[in-house]
Amino acid sequence: MEPLARADWFKFRSVDFTQLDALEDCLEAFAKRELDGVVIRQVYPEAYMREISSRIERHEPPFHVFPRGADPHKARQGKHLYGITLVAADRDLPEYFRVAEGFRVQCRDLFRDGADYEARLKSIFEVLGGGRSVELPRNPDGQGYMPATIRILPSGAAIDLHCDNNLSHHPSYAHLKTVCDVSDQLSFFLTLNAPGGGGELFVYSRRWSDSDDVGSQYVVSKDASLVEGCECLALKPQPGDLILFAGGRIYHRVAPTEGTRPRYTIGGFLARANEGRTLYYWS
């Protein structure tokens, strides 16, 4: 990761994957507002990330492409996802759970000759959670949620300013809110491919509050005026690095990518169970 300018308002730690135990039970620090973000360097070797990125470029395995369209090849020329997020799915969610089942199989295929992505993710969160069990939430019919999505930002693509606590206002979060505390969820992503320029994750000193949202209204992005005059920091994890940060309460965005190399990341969200010590992850 590029050097990070420290700031009192953004409490941050960075360790190598081989030193993961140094972050043991750090989720308690997140809960107490004593920590805002961590980067775990080289969760996977950079060379292996290049191979994974090549498979993604070849659409191997053939993941579900979002946004949906008659021509998936055309959809892959712009900003898109492999998989589907909970807030992008239809309200009754049959497509979401169908895509989620296929995504888990395809993700295992994507990482077939290395450490399984989902298994490695769970093992990391178990350490960060102080030994808590880590599970994928399931709906009342026993269907599993999406474990992650792969986000692809070609040249010039960006992600607008937002704060993930707002996601809980979306109707598709109704069941998830009965399972875990989504009011202060954490965001995570593993960088698979870094663009030639741009693509930084910008985090802002402004923190989310209920008054930032209009009632229970879900919005895709917030007006940039919300962070006008606020301090910010840029984070750019390198291929193989995993970042976990308090995206529920911290306003953030992704800067436009530059150059011919797209930005590839795989990630989702993490939250504590409403009851017990379990941690849940989803996208």
C-alpha cells in the first residue's frame, strides 16, 4: 500500500498477513471507536492476483454480470459487478439468492489453485473477532446470502460519495436486520488489480448521523457538499491487500480510475449478530 498520511480522526493499523495475530480481537476497538480501519498486506501473493485478474478478464468462470442486459459482453465494457448486491436485487430476492448460490461455486473455481477466498476471509475475521464464529447469513428458507461481489471499474469509472449505514434503509435489508446489527457495519475488500492511476479510496472526517438521511430513505450516493471542507485521506491497497474499515459510519468514495488497467476488487460487509458472538458477512 502507498504511504498513508496519519490523521487523528482516522485511527488506522497496517500489518502483514504473516503478522495477523497482531490484530487479534481488533473488532472490539472498532466497536469502541478506537479504530477506523486496518489493512492486511499480502493476504495473497501479488503474482497470484495477476492470475486471478486474468481469469476475470476472460470471464472464467462465467459469473453473473450486473447490470443485467441482453449483451453481457457489452455490459462488461463499463462499470459492473460479478454477482449482485443486496440493494441491487429485486425486492422479493429470488434472483439474489439464486445468483448467490452460483457465485460461491464460481468463486471457489476462481481461486481453485490457491487458498479458497471465502475460507481465508472467514479465518481472518475469526482472528480479528477474537475467536468469534464467522458465518454467512441465511434467509428463513436456508438460502445463503452473497459472500462478496467482484467490482470492476474501467478507466474513468468511480464510486460516488456514500456512507454504508444508509444501506439499512433499503427494503431488501428487512430480514438481515433481524439477524445482525447493520447500523454500524464494516466494509471490506481485497484488491485484485490496481489501476495505473486513480482508484483511491477516499475517507472523510465527517461521520454519519441519522440526520444525514431523510427518514428511512435509501439513496445510492450522497451529495458531495456533505463533505465540503472536511479533511480526507486516500488509501490505495495493492493487489493482494485486504482492507477493512468503518464504512458504515465514515463517508467515503472511490476516485475515478486512470489508465488502461481496470480496478478489480472483491468484498462486502461485516457485522455482529444481534444475539450471541457470531459475525456475519455478506454483499
